[in-house]
Amino acid sequence: MDIEMLEFRSISMQAVRSFLSSNGFLEVDTPALSPSLIPESCLEVFKSEYIKPYKNESVPLFLTPSPEVYIKELIARHKRSFFQLSKCYRNLESVGHLHSPEFTMLEYYTVDEDYNFSIEITKKLLLYMAGKLKDSPLISFENIEILKKGFLIKTVQELFEEYAHFSLKKEHSKEALFAHAKELQPSLILDFENLTQSSLYDMIFVHAIEANLPKDRLTLVIDYPQFSSCLAREKRLNDGWVVKERWELYGNGIELCNCYTEERDSKKIDEYFAREEKIKDESAIVKHPAIKAFGSICEKMPLCSGVAMGFDRLLMFLSGRKDISSVLPFPLNI
């Protein structure tokens, strides 16, 4: 990596810490190794072990794919807003222009606020970073102008009507989604029995929505359907449609961050974990113990909104780079 990008990365990290600290967030430093993890069927993890001295025995440990579980425990205990810039690790990731098995994540959780507040604090954070980077030779003036336009906010329902050409409110059964997925990608071999409503929705979203998001605006996708697989709080709209209080931000068609009004209902959380743990037990390549009684931790949290931002991808956007390896000090070369 050239010295200009090292400076660009350093200024960006300093800006994040300065902005969030001055807005009432406390920086924390949580473990990278854990004996148990949140069961997430969408990702694989790295396994390691602790070898006990003089005892000839070892304890399995796992690299954390995000600091979420530890930050939520701190929120439940101290009722404060926290953030962390940390290395995260996800196995079975392609080493390509958007992915790296080791990457930097920024997570910030605001107590006593919901996902609407996180939209505003995220706008201010990005503009603050842009201001601190304005004199860097690497800044992308084109993308900074896109940032200054503000977020184009679209609901999932609006995007399905615009790009997938059907109403998700009216056609969201597994059968209907299967038919639309086959229509969009007729060459795909789809097994109806082994697909879920949520997985079919995800498939259509990736092929019909994500691929067509505008490149000249930062697009914020908001209000995900109730059946989508995530631990975000639910709300009922005026027309009776139930959505999850979640948004994702896209720049140049690339997902930059993901936000929830965090679910705090212990029963819903434990039921979600049980489903995910069952899937992991059946299909995971690297199996790991699941965090126990996480629902009882989350129910002690105050109202809270959490944002997970791919920091390396954000640097790509701010610098106009097209490959994640160009913003990493030591990209994995395998």
C-alpha cells in the first residue's frame, strides 16, 4: 500500500473516533476470540484453540465475525451508546474486489433511539469524514458530490415494484416468490422444498434490486418485510403491512452498512437463534457452540439502534477505488 492510502486510512479512523466520541459514544475494545458465537447461517467462521500449559489439553476458540454480542452485553449492563472499530473474520469469503476474510468493521449503537435516528447520525458521520479528507490527493470528488446530495430513501416495497415489477405486499408467499425467482433467473436450478420464503426473497433482492440501484446516489433501502431473516424490531404500517425496522446503505451499488432498531423481545430472539442453530448444525463447515440465553441479555437493553459499517468498503467509496485490496494495508494474497 502506498503512503497516501495509509494516510487516508489513518485520517478516516481518526475522524470516526473524533466524531462518535464527541457525539456521546464510548469506544470499546471487545474480544477477537470467543468460546461461543451467535449462530448465523449466512456465514462461516474461523476456528482456533487455546492450549493450556502443562495440562496437554486445549479449548476450542473462534474468531469473532463481529463485535455485536459483546457490545450488546455492555449496553445491557451500562445503558450507554458504544462504538468499536475492529478487525472481523469470516471464513469461506471470496477473496475478491469486495470481500476479504479479514476486514475492518465499524459498529455503533445508540441507546434510547431507533433506526430513524441512525440515518441522521450516519449522514453526519460521512460528511464529517469527507470534510477531514478534503485535502487528500486520494479523495473522490465525484463520490463526495454524490454524498452531498444526501440519501435517496426507498422502501423495499417501492424497489420491488420498480425493479422486480411486482408488489411484495400482494405476492409474498413462498409459491409466488419461487415463481418470480424462476422468471428472473430461469437458468438457476431451484429446489422448492429446500428453499425458504426468506431465501427466495434474498435471491430476488440480489438479482433484481441490488444490481439495479442507482450509481449516482447513495441509496438507503428501508423497511424490510417481516419474513426477512434478521433481528430487527417489527412495526405495522398504516395499511397493515408489517415490516422490520432495518435499513441498508448502498454506494455505487455496493452495500456499505446495515442498521436495525434492535429486537429486545427475548422470546423472539431465542426462537430466531434456535432456527439459526439448527441450520448451522446441519450445514455449517465450521461448527461452533452458540451463545446461550442471548435473549435474556438483549431484553435488558434500552431502546437501541445499531449500525454495522464495512469500513474498508467505505474507504473504497470515499477514494473512488474499485477493489478492496487497494485500501487494505496488507491484503490477503492467497
